[in-house]
Amino acid sequence: LGISSCENVTYIVQKTQLFKRKILQFLGEGAYGKVFKCFNSTTKEVGAVKVFEDDYEMQVELDNIQHLSNIDPDEANIIKYIEHFIFEKYHCIVYEILDCSLLDLAMNRPGTLSPSEMRPVAQQLLVAFKALKEAQIVHGDLKPDNIMLVNHQEQPFKVKLIDFGCGGFISDLEQGMDMMCDGYRAPEVTLGAPLSKALEMWNLEVFLDFLKNLLHVDPEKRLTVGQALRHPFITMEHLINSDSEYVQSANDLMAVTLKTSNRAEGDPDQDPQSSAASLESPQSSLAFGDVSSPPEDHHMSSEPEESDWSYSPGCIILETVLAVVSRFAINV
């Protein structure tokens, strides 16, 4: 397993064992840890073991993920935490084994992801953020390599959110905190303005660029998670009158979101009396939301016009500006 020139990784791999776990494969590394696919000889299960070099960063991630332990990870679309142990001088956190990141998928296939493929990803991320908000946790590091496909062969575009090492409790957010990576950093972070849970929605918008109402510099004007879950892009209400093969394919891809439909209902930021209708199954209604009135001025053809859904020039420019400003702010 000659997988890395990094001294500590080589050392760990040469040991071949991590506390009764046989190392099967080096999976990758992030800013604070390296991840190994390991076989537990006691439980006979395979897991992903994240090995930390920094005790403080390990404790931050452990505190966050343990705080979420009372949430069903499959329903909330977040990675399942198994346990924590110490191997010699290294702290290790064990997670369920997943498939590959959305970044890996995008880089290893021709073309870009289509709107029908990104729709279930968007819905599942919104459900994950809704669960985090209810738990009063901020993820703080949404990017394509922190979105993992569960099993792309058996469950296409079923995803989970991973890596909680940059997050924390909403109550601990402080003005002037340095968080989020370049290109995804909310303007209030860059500008040193007061922080709130709304910064996650900017994070998600820069990643997806489909909900224009999320991209507000003023956090108070951004959509909430609940409002975003009822957006026509997610509910597919603009496709309600079409029975084309494209729509059926989009409908099939959204099937992976059905198990999380209960958590997707409602909006903790709104009065329950004013909440929109609960999500419906696509088998009973094409739209995943309230479609009591048809959308205005939608001219349906045999192939819905979603092919141009991509990063708009404005968003690309804005993301680039934010990245430059963020770097400048850090350096000064």
C-alpha cells in the first residue's frame, strides 16, 4: 500500500492495523486528516477511518458529529458516525463507508451534470441543512468534495454530507470569524459582518446556482431552507403538464429523496400556519410540493427547456470576486 510520501501516512499504512482494523485502502485526505478504508476484525464490517494529526481539530469534528448522533443519518442525508478511538498518538473517527464524492463523479464523466441529476442532490442537501439547523449546527464547508454519493451504482445521486470539522454551533458564531473556503465564502464572513445560519444558504447557492433568491448579500433576504425546498426547481411544478421521457427520467432520479420527505416538510423559521403543503410522492403527483395552481407562462414542449441550467456568468463573476476579496482579506 505505497500510497503517499507523507511520513505519517506511510507510517500508519506500514502498521497495517488500526486498533483491530486491517487497512484495506487509502481513500484520501483533507486539511485536518487522512481517511483509510478499514476492516474491523471484531464486527466484520468495513468503515472509513479518519486519522487526525491535530487533537483540537479532531475534537471540533467529534463534538459536532456526536451532537448529531440522535438524528437518523439516512433520513437527514449526513454521514453516519460509528465511533472514536485512539491509535498510538493518533485520534481516529470511524464513519460508514461511502462511494465517491460529487467532485470525483463530475471529473470522471463527460460533460456537466444535468438539471435532472442536480435536482435530487439539491433536495437532499436542503434536507441535510434543515436537520443541521434544527440541531443548531452550522456545517461551514459545503463544496463538491464534501458531498458523497452513497452507492451510485445502486442508488444514483443518493448523497450524504460529510466533514464536520469546520462547523460548529450556531450560538458560537462570532462576527469576524474566518470560515468557509474561497469561492464559497458568504459575504458577511468576508466583510466581517454579523454571522447567522443564513450563511449556509449562500454557501449552497454558490454551489448550485439555481435559487436566485438565495444569492442576496443581505442574509435577511435569502430564502430559508424550508422555502428553498418548496422552490419550483425542487418541486418540479414547472414540469407538471409534461409527460416526456425527460420528465419521467427526472422523476425517477428524484425517487432517492422519498425516504427523507418527512424531514423536508415544514420550515422551522416560519409560522406552521403559513407553511406550504407537505411534499408529495412523485408517483401520485409529478411535483414535489404544492401544485394547486399551475405555473404561469410555461410553454411545455416534448423536451422541457432545462438544458441551459448551469453557472450563470453573473454567478461565476461574483464567485471569482468573492474568492479574490477573501484572499485579500486574509492576507491583510
